[in-house]
Amino acid sequence: MFGTAAKIAYKHLSFVAFWDSTVAEYNSSMKLKKIELGLEGDLYWPKICIVHVPGNASAATIPADATQEETEEIIRSWNTAAVLRVSPVDGKAMVGFWVDNEHCQYLNVPVETDPGGLFAMRVGDGDTNFFLIPQDHQTNYTLEFVAVVGVDDPKYTDVPLY
């Protein structure tokens, strides 16, 4: 009986030793560049702030085969916009959007705002996530949803519309 228990214990210990060496090999098989280069912390991992805005069901849909000119024409026809507020207001944040988890783009020049940090983005037929990318790749911005309004809303005439 003791012999069988010893064999089982030996097999178990052999498996544990195998498992430990396999895990050690796996952990050392990748170079831990984040740690090696000291890239921990917010300085190296700035946040990308995101605001979700539901789509406008009455907005025209952009066909998958639309040209850039056709796409821009359809976008100009969208009559609602999301008013957003960025902070800090330093003129160095680039805005982007992600529609229905399918299409993602960003403007590669900083977004202009009014003095209070407001700007607007047109709202199409799909649910959209708007986000900011810091031009310096370090600043942590906040992005706040203010309202969905008509593009001709007199309250927001001085707000830049993209």
C-alpha cells in the first residue's frame, strides 16, 4: 500500500516540477518591455476619454460603397450634433469617433473649441463613441457630453462644428 502511495506522490511531484518549469519558461519567454524600460504609470499610459452618444434614427445612412465625396455630403445632411466639452482647454487634443463598433477614425489636427472648451460633432444614424487623443501623447483630458442639439441651435452658434 505504501509503495502505491509513494508512486502516486512521485508522479504528482514530477507533474508539479514539470508544471513549475513550464510556467517559468513561459513567463521568461516574453520580454517584459514595460518593466524593463520603466514604462509603468500614467505618464506612459495616458487615458483616452470616451463619450457615448446614441445615433439619430432619422439620419441618412452612409452606404458601404460610398465615395469620400458622397460620404461628406451625407454627413453634412445630418442635422443633429453632440455638444462636447474638453478639459483642459489647451487646443492640443485630437478628436475621433467610433461608430457601431465598426468604423473608427480621428482627425489628425487638434480640435478647436470655444473659450469654455465646447465643440460639436455631427450625429449620424449609428451609436457613436467620441474620444480624444492628446497631441503630445501625455496629457490626460476629460471629455464631457453636454447635449444633442440641432446644428442650427441658437444657443450654440459660436461652438465649432465638426
